[in-house]
Amino acid sequence: MTDAITAERAAPEPLLSAGVVYGDASRGGAIAAARAFTAEFLAAAPAVLRGPVGDERVELAQLVVSELVTNAIRHTDGPCRLLLELGSDALEISVFDQEAAAPVPRGHDPRRIGQHGVEIVVAICESLTVEPAPEGKRVRARLSLPTGRTGPVDTRNGPTG
């Protein structure tokens, strides 16, 4: 597992980004690790935002990450990469894998056991896109953050906005 966190205060978007690669995700533990990574990443948000991300949003972000990483592990071969990008009003969650085919959302069926991941992500997030990537695809979900923040923190002179 490889990870890095960088703060990009000079550019308005993203304010903070982090990525992690799960090399042999089929061995297990990747989903729990991805959830923990997401919580740790969002815990760093007050460094660039006006305050912490609420517990409800952290839990929703972890759920989206769980669903997207689970899909990458179950339906593709090889490693998957999780990329989190924090903007002033939203969290972009991207999962890269080596399968070119897009996930197929299924219609709502309360009798179906499992296979509700894409349906859940669509219900929670403002957008879900699938983009071709050099060695597969990128599945990107946008989760809004609570409004009430007026902008990023200017670490030179205190809060701005």
C-alpha cells in the first residue's frame, strides 16, 4: 500500500488530495483500509476548510468508498487506486481499476441480495461518472459537503470569507 497527502493551497481546487493503491486487493482488508484512509483524510480537512467535516458526511464518504472499492475488487483483476480530492464544497472520490467496462446500475429491487453498490452511490452522491483511463477506467463520485463554510482557510492571515 502506498499513500500520500498533499495540500494545494495555491490552487482553488482541490484544496487537499490523497491517493492510495491497493496492490493485491483480493487478499482482503482493502475495503476496511479504504474506509479508514477516508476517515483520516477527512480528519485533515480543518487544515484547509473552516472546520471539520461532519460525522454524517464522513460516514457517507466511507460508504461510497466501500461500494466503489468493493466493485473494483470483485469485478476486476489487479490493483485499484483510491483518490480523494477535497474542494471547498465537495469531496471527489475516484477509484481507478484495470477493467474498461463500466459498472451497470440495476433497477431498484428490494428482493435482490447484494449488487446494490452503484444504486447506493447514485442515491448518496450528486454525480457519478465513469471515464476511460490509460489502463482501465476511473469511477468518480461527487459528495457535497455541508454548506455554511464560506471558503478555504488562508493560513497566512487566519480564516477568509
